[in-house]
Amino acid sequence: MNEHQPADTTPEPDGDPPHPADSTPATAPGPARRIPVRYALTMLACALIVYTADQLTKWWVVSTMTEGQVTPVLPPLLSWRFFRNPGAAFSIGTDYTWVFTIIMVVVSVALLLQVRKVASRGWSVALGLVLGGALGNLTDRLLREPSFGQGHVVDFIALPNFAIFNIADSAVVSGVTLICILTLRGIGLDGRRDGEPTDPTDPADPVKPTEPAKPTTLTDRPGPAQDRDDRGR
């Protein structure tokens, strides 16, 4: 009587075993996206141009005109009118000059803190215009008569039925208008539009790594005994 021999269940090697590198997880996201320095330079250049133009024109007005003097330029549309403004636009808050000084300091510091974060040419120009205008009028508040922190801003651009203003005021209004346009178009400070995919190498919004395929091992493959049983059925 022949004894029943148990089937050999030892799996036979089939090909090379899986290499350890095959199960290596996906690499982590790369370093943070570096913002080109040209955006910061654009912002600072715009601010410097506005500030220089504002201070030079005010120096010219103070040096060549007397307070209250009117000089026609393009009558009746445009004229120069020397006026010292202790308040805000349209002579609002003339008794609270120090409040506007504090506001300008806060705005200027806040804008300077955004220099390294701007990654859009439009935002660079817009923030540069606002920064230059804020610094121009802040200089008047700090250094002009009657006292430190309560100086009167020099205004001289006069239009019919409109407030008298200066280069700094024009820059601030232009910059704020450009900011509104960029916001309405959905362009963020980083230059991306709303809903636009972010940089996959930016750790602020990392891409979930793809889970590697599970390698096939020897134990997952059918052995010789199972193959013989399947053929005998």
C-alpha cells in the first residue's frame, strides 16, 4: 500500500526577488518656491520714483510760490494753487493731524513687510505707488510746520470743483485703483488667479505623494501543488 505523499508546498523561485528600491516611498515635496527679487525691486523702484517726484514738486512750490497763490496752467481745467492741508483729502479731520500721521506710519510699515511676498508685476507696481505716496505725505507730517508729527501737507494741484492734491495723493489713488482691478480679476499677491493650481514644490500646499505599487512577493504566487490541484479539477 502506497503511502500518500504530502504535496510539496515549498514555493519555487521565479525570477529575481523584488529589489528594496521598488518599495521606496515617493519623495517628499521639494524646497519652497523662491520669489524672484525683481518683484521687490519693481515695488521699491516705483515707491522711490513717486517719493522723489512728490518731494521735488513740493520743494518747488514752497520755493517759488506764496501760500494761496494761484498759477493757471491749462485754464480753466488745471492750475497750481499753494495750499497747506492739516487734514486728509477734502480737508477732513483738520483737528486730528496726529491721527493721520499714525495711520501713515502703520500703512508704510505694513507695505514694507509685503516686499518679499509679492510675486506679481501688477501688485508690485500697485503697492509701490501706495508706499511712495504714503511716505511722501508722511514726510510732510513729520518734518513740516507747525510741529513734528503734526505738519501740514503741501497741496498744489487744483482742478475745477475738486479738492487740491499733490503727487503723493495721485499715486495713492492710482495704486488703490490698480489693487481693486487686480482683486476683481482674481489675481492674488503671489501672481496666481483664484482656483489656479499651486506649485507642487511649494510646501504650503504640498501634493499628496502617489502611493507606490505593492511589489509582488513569492508568497503571493501559486505554488506547484496548487497548480496541480487546479489542473486535476
